[in-house]
Amino acid sequence: MGVTAAIITSLALIAGLAHGEGNKNTIVAGLLIIAIADNIADSLSIHIYKEAEGASKKEIISSTLGNFTVRLIVALTFVGIILLLPPFSAFVVSIIWGIFLLVILSYSIAKVHKMNIFKETAWHLLVAFLVIGGSKLLGGFISGQFE
């Protein structure tokens, strides 16, 4: 669950803040805030949901910590990309990396649940592209308003 949120949220932030040359410090700060604050909020939501389901204490802890850990690792991969590459290259590589992760995740889930792999993957990518595109447009609009 959390992997998808980490991927799409990170890509949206990068797309929205990488307008023009983009400031690496701002993008990295945003990614780290997402990696910690949004991740804690999401993990707490999963924790509460599992409690409401009546799951065992072991399952609750496993789900909560698993979600937090995976989201943190994924978000940190994007931080690494931003730190290692020039802004435009980092934007492109981040998009490619995020799409790759989404395709692998979508494929795995569809295969396990015996769903149409192409349909599920296409749907997940469509949503991701809408979020990324919307974030890029919003970032450009806001940037243009304050120049």
C-alpha cells in the first residue's frame, strides 16, 4: 500500500518543485518531509485501520512498521537521485525510476490476484501521470505567480 503512495507522492513533489532549474535543497527537504511526516501519518492510518479490523497485535505492528520502512526506503531512493544528478536529469531519472517501480508493483499485484496485468498496470500509470502532470502544471503556475 505504502509503496504506491511513496512513489506517486515523491514524483508529484519532484515534478511540482522542479520547475525550471529547481532548487535541490528545496526538493530534498520536501522529499524528506514526505519520507518522515507523511509516512508517519500513513503508517498511523494503517495501524488504526488494522486495530479497527481486529487484527492481531503482531499483524498490526508488522503492517505499521513494514509500511513505514518501505515508504522510507523508496522516498530515500528519490532523494539519492536528486542529490546525485543535475536538476533536469534528476527529474527525468526520477520519472523513469518511479514508473519502473509502479510497473513492477502493478505486475506483481495483478499476477498474484489473477487480474489483467496490462489493464491494472495501465490504470496505475494513468493515475500516476495525471498526478505528475497536474503537479508539474501547478508548480509552473505558482512559480509564474511569484516571479
